Amino acid sequence: MNVLEIEKKSLKQGRRLNIIMGIMGVTFAILSQSSALMVDGLYSMVNFVSSMIAAGVSAKVAMEADEEMPFGYDFYEALYITFRALVLLGIMLFSFLGAVSKIITYITGGPIAEIKPGFILIYTVINVILCFTLAGIHKKNYGKTGNKSEILKAEQSAAVVDGMISLGAGGALMALAFLKGTALDFLVPIADSIVVLVLVTWMIKEPLGLFKRSLQELLGKSLGKKLEEEVMVLLKLAVNFEKYHFIDLKILKVGRHYHALTLLKPLEAVTAAEMDAIRTKVQKNLEKIDTVRSEVIFTEKKWY
């Protein structure tokens, strides 16, 4: 099975589980009047929509370069990961502000809807199991792609975040029974809001990391000297530096592919056929590291 097929299968399983979790979350949120469960349900709904978009992105990335996209479709994946990270951050911000608003309303003496625990334990157990099952599915399939699919990595992260929201929100609601009649009884009306604040603060690092990495890819940031040194070892096996003077090497990562740009200065007359042969040999050698799209430019100096 190739990467596209693995992603397609994993995303399909994700859509099925996310729509189930989304309906469950919204339903139990209405029944229990819990803002934490509503956030959880909406989060799963967003994951469902995102997985449909991801399926289209996966198909695009698998396409070869053409006249419309002469440099390939890799940037679609980086763009999707950026979008995915922003959605996660948006939900967390919405959750955080909602929780703060509820706490302020409570402190200022405003009306707070009483939470009805009901079947919260059943919801929490089922939803947490589904979330971490989904995370496990995406993690396993991510491994099958050779750890190349940034889409599945992002979906795995989203499933884990969803599971932690479910666990925290459900745990807080179930803890209400233990707080009543104690010195912490005053926290009962806002227990789910407090948990939301703690969860968002704890989990925000993951989507921020996703956003930072994808943004760097979209901006075309170099991966640095360490990887360049590894590539140089393979480059020396492909190019006769007595005939071609090495000028520069830059490597970018866009989605699941690395893009390597090598600048060489011919020290003697060479034919177009010889240049093409160098390009082919460099491409073949660099593929020993990972999936690489390589280009060799014959020039006299650096571009910057």
C-alpha cells in the first residue's frame, strides 16, 4: 500500500469516529448543560470536516508536477497543516475565553446554568476510548508511511487533544459529587470551566509546534547545516568536484518531501547531456536519505 492509500484508509476511519464523537458531545452537552462537553463535541465536528479536506489534500500531494504546478503539489500539505494548527488554536482560544467568561459571570453574581451530570461517566469512557483508538490508528498508519505523512501526524495530534478534552471535562463533571458539601463546594458551578482552562494551557504547545513547523515550510526556511552535511557526503559520491566546483547547497522540507538545490560551476566545457546525467545521479544518491526532489543549477556564483 502506498502513502496515498494508507492516508485515505486512515482518514476514512477518522471521519467515522469523529462524526460519532461529535454527535455524542453535542447531545450530552445539551442534556448536561456543560460548556466543556459542547466544546468537546464541536471539536470532534471540526475534526470530521478537516479530515474530508485532508483527503483532498492527500490526493493532491500525490500528483506529479504539471503545467499548473510546475514545482509539484507539496505546498498543499504544508498549507493544510497550517490551517489544521490554526483550527486547533482557534478552538482552544474559544474554549479558553468561554471558560473565563463563565468564571467572571459567576464571580460577579451572574446566573450560571446548573450542570446535570446524568450519563457523563458513560460519555467520558466511550469518548476517551474512541479518541485514543483513533490516535492509535493514525499513529500506526503514520508509521506505515515511513513517518512521512504530515497529514496523519496532524490528525493524530488532534485526536489526542480531543481525548484529553473529553477526559478532563468528563472527569471534572464526575468530580462534582465529591466537591459538594466540602470547603470547595463554591467551585462546583464552574468546575468544568476550570478544567478547560487547565487543559488548554497544558495542550496548546502541540498545535503551536505544528503551526511553527508548517509556517517555516511555507516560508521556505532552510533546514540548517546538520542535514546539509549529511547530504554533502552523498553529493560527493555523485559529482566529480575536480570537474565541477561546488558553490552551494540548500535543503527545504515541504510536507513529506525534501527539496534539495545544488549549485555547481563547470570547470570545463560540458554538454547538456552531461548536465542531465549529473542531475539524475544526484537525485538517485540523495534519495538514500529520504523522499527528495533534487535540482542542480549550473552557475558561476551564489544567488545571494
